Amino acid sequence: MADFLPQQDLSRRMLRSEVLIVLALSLGASAVSALISFVGSVTKPGGLSDQAATLNGSHAPGRPWLDLAWQLFGIASSLVPVVLVAHLLLREGSGLRDMGFDRRRPWFDLGRGALIAAGIGSAGLAFYIASRAAGFNLTVVPESLPEVWWKFPVLILSAVQNSVLEEVIVVGYLLRRLDQLGWTPMAALVASSVLRGSYHLYQGIGGFIGNMVMGVVFVLAYRRWGRVGPLVVAHALLDIVAFVGYALLAGHVDWLPTP
């Protein structure tokens, strides 16, 4: 006769497997990719600041409409793990609404998100410039898209996609599952923050530390408010300013590092 695990143990085992599968399909895989990229960067001749990490690049140079199709496909496909998380939560009688990813408190989300973005944005830029100058960071190129009509709409969509993916999975979903698995709040905070830093390792040590600190702030804010809405807003604003600001200012100001 087959031995069966007690229902409680089976549920915990399934939850652990579910978390690993979701992360393997999304930001956990990005963390491994970033680690490999980081190892490759530190083994190259010269310092990290002499190398560049490019985001939002062209997929089909010289073919704008095909490039636009690739950009939109990449943004849409990157959100599939969020759809998976929504499905898994619905199966247990919950949903994204329970983590505060909804439209119930739009002004609260916008206001708190703008405050977080303002606080983190200036400090983050200063930390990035200092880290690069010290040789701990690559030169981050937020965008390298061609000068086409859809450039700025795609950059904004990319920023929103990043914010939804990261905050729903690394904060709302992951903390919920770790709480269900019996992790302490401190252990869950460390896990979420280190994961956030890890998939930014491709930027260098500075990117890892800066994003890990941002992760701590975001987890504490989520624990206080019970909503990922403000975090999505804050992250989206930070990325929009970074992507669009770089596109407008690169090569025109001396303080912004370029390759």
C-alpha cells in the first residue's frame, strides 16, 4: 500500500514547489541569468565601469515595424507569470485583490507611490553614479531604441511591465507564500530583498546593493499598507524617469554616465 503524506505536509510541499516553479519561470531565472552575466563581466579585462549593461534595445535594427512587434511581444510575454500567479491565487479562493493590486484606492496608491519614488529616485541616482565612479557598477544604458514614433510609448509600457511583474511576484506573491510556509517576517524580508538584488547583478555590485535596499523599503511599505499598488506606481515612475530621462538627456549633460 502506498504511503501518503498528511494533508498539511502535502500542502506545504506543494507550496514550496509552486514558489520554485513561479520563480523559475520569471525573476528567479532572471537572477541566475544576471549572476552569469556578472561573472562574465568581472572576468573581463578592465573595470566594471568600462562596460555597459543595455536595457530596452532594438530586436530588429533597420526594420521599425518588426522591431515594434518584438517589443510588444516581449512586454506581453513577460507578464505571463503574473497571469499564472493570479490563476493560482484564484484556485485557492484568493486573488490579486487580496494583495492590493486593484483599483479600490487609486489616489492612495498614486500618492504613496509618488512619495516613495521621490525618496528613492534621487538617492538611487546618486548611489549609481558613486558606485560606477568607484568601479562597482557597469554603465547602465536604460534604452538604445531607434528614433521612431513608438519609442517613448514602448519605454513607458516597458516600465509598467517591469513594475507589475516585480512587485506582484517578489513582494505580494512571494511574501504571501512564505508566510503560509511559516517563515518569519524578517526571513521573508531578507529573501524578497536578496532576490530583487540578485536579478539586478548584471549591473554590478552597486546594482545588487541598491536594489536590495529598495527591496527592504518596499517590503516594509507592503507590510504596513497591505497593498502592492503603491509599489507598482513607485517602481513604474522610477523606471519611466530612468528610461525616458536617459533618452532625452544622454549626451547632453555631463553628469549622466554613457558608454
